Amino acid sequence: MPKKQLLYKRDDKPPFLLNLFLGLQHAILIIPGSVIAPLIVANIIGTPDEQKHMLVFVTMLITGIASYVQIRKFGKIGSGYLRQRRPLGAF
């Protein structure tokens, strides 16, 4: 069986449309996990609906900021690679 070769190396840049498609796919897979965790916690502790909306908003905002810092690499903070931050089950 022939050995498969990588299409792109670590620092290669794929075409724009491929990057766009993969970015959308990535976002579609990340967003539900980032929304479900705070909603589960909010339902368990009996949070009113108005506060659930704010909890999801703040969770998405902090997730976006943390992911941006991780991607952009500010000094020694961040990796410079796409590593999204999102809430886990241990919220």
C-alpha cells in the first residue's frame, strides 16, 4: 500500500475558497458546543430566560476573544495556530 503524502505542510497556505469552506465548517462544528454548555448549566441552576441570553452572549464573546489571542500570538501568550477556546462540560 503506497504511503500517502500531505497536501499542505505546516506553513503552506491553501487557496482562499478552500480556506473559506474549511473555516465555515469549523465554525458550524464549534458554535453548538459553545452554546449548549452554558444553557445546560443555566437550566440546572434555574436561570431566567433573559439571563440565559446574556450568558450565551458573554460565553460566545469570551470564546471569540480567547480564540483570537490564541491565534494571533501576543508575545509569549498564544500559539499562533487555530486553537479555539470554548466551554467544556466542567463549566
